Amino acid sequence: MDSKEVIQQNRDYTLFSWSVQSQANPIHIAGGKGAYFFDGDGNHWLDFSSQLININVGHQHPKVLEAIKKQVDELCFAAPAFASKPRGELGKRLAEVTGLAKSFFTLGGSEANENAIKIARLYTGRDKIITRYRSYHGATMGSMTASGDPRRWAVEPGIPGVVRAFDPYCYRCPFGKQPDWCHRECVSHIEEIIQMEGPHTIAAILVEGITGSNGLLVPPDDYYPKLRALCDKYGILLIDDEVMSGFGRTGTYLATQHYGIQPDIVTCAKGLTSGYMPLGAVIVSEKIAQHFENTMLWGGLTYSSHPVSCAAAIANLDVYEEERIFDNVNSLGHHLGQRLEAMKAKFDCVGDVRYIGLFSVIELVRNKETREPLAPFNGSSPEMQKLAAYLKSKYIYAFVRFNMVWVCPPLVISQEDLDKGLDVYEEALALVDDLIKA
Ligand code: PLP
């Protein structure tokens, strides 16, 4: 079968996510190595999106492949009522790296958030969950309702009890302030929401450690300490969704570790196995774990704690440690930040750049002074489409959404490859500058 036939068969017999099917335009992926994947026609693509911001250790890492093969030979499946070696070992490793106590394993991030919401409700006996508008928490009914971004519109009214707040989006502050003189209204307005909703009705505040697909919003340094204090004041749990921002993407296991706070519950997936096997986790604090010692945990999944997924995760964590991947993230992240700042200074269309580790975004504007977005919220524009097409024509695989383009390569990328991709981004931005001047 050639690539055209593979794509046609995929289109004839399968449905593509988040797509009007007739407009789906998939690449036939046939292989990969490190920061590159190969298409069926033999082209090498530089993966500046780490697939779905998950293949952190890069494509086809031999140590993770080996661990999967070994576990398949030893024991391929165990029902979730059984104990298995990889399950216990992974639970212990996750407790160590997060400072929390126990893990409940799922198949991915959506299910992790679904179960985190359920656990928070069971633990507190309260119903409501506060989430933020610029957020994505998954595509199952509860997680999709909990998401703030437009993807939730498709399932509304969704599950009851979700209340939304604004985000720490300093470039377009919803309160019209600047971070150097504001009073952190992005936190204080949440206290007002808590009072209006009734503190005794609110189980948890669910936030992405660092908001990913809604614009990479890096909060001010005191945002999390203030949010943590608010949760403590009202007995509300803090659920930290680290599905995208966790496991090395920002140079730490959890993005919230940069801020010196401890969440009550962490959800993770993606970088937990670098996507090699499907796996998510809800990691809970000691006090929540203790609660379920004598109370039923109303939840389960046939594939919870899948031995092969757990083995893949352990090997993936080993790679992070043995190959000192987070050191690479921190040093290359510094270089990436410098290059992004230079782009902001150089190109009229670059309104803002936000970055931490190898997690970054370029926000494009039509006018630097007015900050008019280059594409509307939840929409696109000819200029953004041209930028995306240019990157694609140079075999750079990038995540482009609304008026933003992300730079999130595998964490094993070399500086040479990072620069190679960023050079192409600069060519694309020059093209956009010409278009907006014309
Ligand atoms: N939470 C965040 C922050 C995400 O970015 C995603 C997916 O992109 C999810 C949850 C959902 O994870 P999954 O697609 O594995 O269900």
C-alpha cells in the first residue's frame, strides 16, 4: 500500500478527532527517531509538537521499547483487582516525584480528570468544581464540561456543578491590569466566586499546572501560593492537571513545583509514558488516600493499572533520570526563550511570547500597539493558514490554533535541531509580516 492508499483507507473506515471529516488532512506516519518522524513517502518531519505534546523522550526510544517488549512477554494483562509488580513500582515512583501518596491509574488524561472530579466529590461531600475559561481537561463528558475552551460547547449543558473563573492571562488581562501593579485579581475574583456560590458547595478548583492548548499562560510567581491559600481557607481541594505541563515539559515533574506549592490531587497522562502506551493517573494526597481506607472508592476501569502501560511509564521515568532529560529542558529552554524574545523584537506580527522549559507559544497580532489578534478567538485567518502551510511545506510539524503557534519539541531535541526549526519559524513570521503590511 502506498501512502495515498493508507490515507484513503483511514478516511474510508475511521473517524478523525475534532474534524469535519471531509476536511481531515492526515499525514501518513510510518516511523520516527528522536525529534523526527517519517511519513510514508520517506520525508523526515521535525516534530515541533511532540505529536500531541506527549512524546517527551522522542520517537522510538530503545529503552522504552525494550521495557514494553519485556513486559509483554512476562505478563500482558492483569485485571485491576490484581496486584502486579509494575503497578506497585510505578505507584511508588509517582509518590516520590510528586510528594503525594497513592495513584489511581486510567487510560489517559480525560479519564484522569473525570476520576479526579469524582474523588474530590466523594472526599469532600460537595458538588461544585471551579475551573478556568482558558482550559482543556479532556473529551469525556465530565472533563469536557470542566474544560473552559470552546470544545466544551458541543456537550453543554454537560455535567452539573461546573463554575468557571478567569485566567492569569497577563498579556490580555481580563481585569485590564499589568502584573507589576495589579492585585492579582485573577485570584481574588475567585474568592468572590466562592462566596457567591457558597464555600460549602465547592469540592475543588481544577486548573492546568500551566495552561497548554489555550495559550500557554505562565502565571505570576505568587499566583499559586495565593490560590493554595484560598483553597486552604475554604477547605477546597486543589486539583492540578499536569497532563500536558507535567513530566519534564517545563523542566520539573510538575509545573506547579516551580511555584513551591503542593496540590491535593495531580492528574497526568501524556509525558507519563511519552505516549508509548496509553496511561493516565490520578495521584492523591495522604489525607485523601486515608479517607478511602474505610470508604468505598466508587470507580474502576477494566484497563486500570495495565501492566504494559505501567512498565512503559517506569522505563520512561528511568530515561528522564538516567539521561538527565530535565537538564536538557532547562538549558535548551533558556536558549529557546532568548530566541523567542528576539522574534518578538524583530517581527511586527509577534505580540507576545510565553515559555517555560520546552513549553512555549508565539501569539500573533495584526497590530502590536492595539494587540488585535491575527485570528479571532475560536477561529482562523488567511495569515494564520499561510503560516501553518509554510511550516508544513518545510516539513516542520507544529501545533497552530487561533492566533498562536506552539514550539513544543521532544525533550531530547538537540540545540542544532531546535535552531533549525526556529529558523523556519522566522521565515514564516517574515512572510506574515509582509502579508499584514500589504
Ligand atoms: N488535560 C490537559 C491539560 C490536556 O492537554 C489534555 C489533552 O490534550 C487532556 C487533559 C486530555 O487528555 P487525553 O487526551 O489523554 O484524554
